[in-house]
Amino acid sequence: MSTASATDGAGGVPGDAPGSLPDALPGRRFEPDLRSMTRINLRPIASPMPLGFFTVAIASVMTGCLQLGLLEAGARTAVALCVLPAFALQFLVSVLAFGARDVIAATLMGVFAGSWLAYALVMFSGAADGLRVLGVFNLVFLCFGALMAAVTRPKRALWLVLVVSLPRWAATGLSGLTGAEWLTRTSGALGLLVALVAMYAAFALMLEDMRSEEVLPIGRSGPAHAAVEGDLTVQLRNLERQAGVRRTL
């Protein structure tokens, strides 16, 4: 996104006398209304969300299998190494989502990226009391997820992934603090459920992007529905007030 404005050869505004300054603030040059000379360029990108959801699904399967006991405890280091690339992939999704002006998706994917990095580093290093630390981390993550779920309902794919993730974060956090085996197993089972929902969302969004129409139901509503079904005028409404165009965030 970029802006451009027309000026005269001396760096002033067409029509201004050279060296003229407003009486109110001497020493500063003020330009007239430049809206008629300003252009805002938008660069469409492919949706990064299928990549983000597929990454959530794959990483959730790996961690879920470890919690369910399908992988031995000695496989923690290998699981950490398998989960580590999820950080890079979801960080990329977050950056692209910011570029696509979707702050909700960008924030969620960015925080997901950080969580995978924290998990991978703790599990790989075998840090002392690492499971208890991850327990506290997951409970804090639970609070974040609840706040995000409160604002993402119109974006039903994101909302569904969050809704099924909330009990998993709760179970993971409590199992890390208490060491209860049944909570660990519950968290692993919920991790596989998260993977199923995330994989469905990714596949539905990919089909929608390929065929330019909804193939599998996603359930968008409100602004999210208007963003897909509305015309270009709806997409560009209030564009001048968005981050990257206005002076401050």
C-alpha cells in the first residue's frame, strides 16, 4: 500500500508562491487539500489462512499423540523439532494477514506462532520444571483465546478453531500444574479434535479460493460475510482511516 502526491519542481504545492508561509506558523509550509491528487494502491495477495490452519492441524496431531502416549516420552525432542517449523509458517501467515488488512487473523496467527516456538524450545531443551511452566503458559493462552473468541464469531472458521482450542488449553495448563495423567490424555484427545476442525477450515478456504465461491460451509456472518460477498465499494470503505494510510496506529 502506498500513497503519492503531486508537487511542483521546487518541492512546493502547485499554485503556492515561492517562499510563502502561513502567518500562524512561520517557518512551516502547509499544503492545501491533497485528496484529489492522492492515490492509494492495493496489492491483492492469496489468502494465507489455509496454510495457517493446516499448520495448526499438523502440530496439534504431533503434540496430541505425545500426550495420548502414542509416542514414547523419549520422543519429546523429536516432537519439538517437528513442531518448530510451525513457528516459521504461522509467523509468515501473520505477516501476510497484516498485509491483507486482517488484524484479527494476523494477531491470532502471530500468537500461535509464538506458542509453538515456546513449546518447541522448552521440550527440546528439557528445561527444569518445563511442564509446569508450560502449564502456566497455556492458562495464560486460555485467557487470550477467550478474548479472541469474543470478537471472531463473524469469522466462523477462526472462531470454531478457537472454541475447540479453549478446553484443550485449559486441560494442558491444569495437567502441567497438577501432573494428572487423565488431564494429559484429555488434552491429547482434544488436540486431535482441534486438528480435525483446523483441517476442515483449511480445506474449505482453499476450495473457496480456487473456485471463487463457497463450496463447503464456513458460516461467515456480519462484516466477514460482507467482505466476501460485498462489491469493491464495500471493501474500500473507510480505507483512508486504516493503518498504513493514516499517520499513526
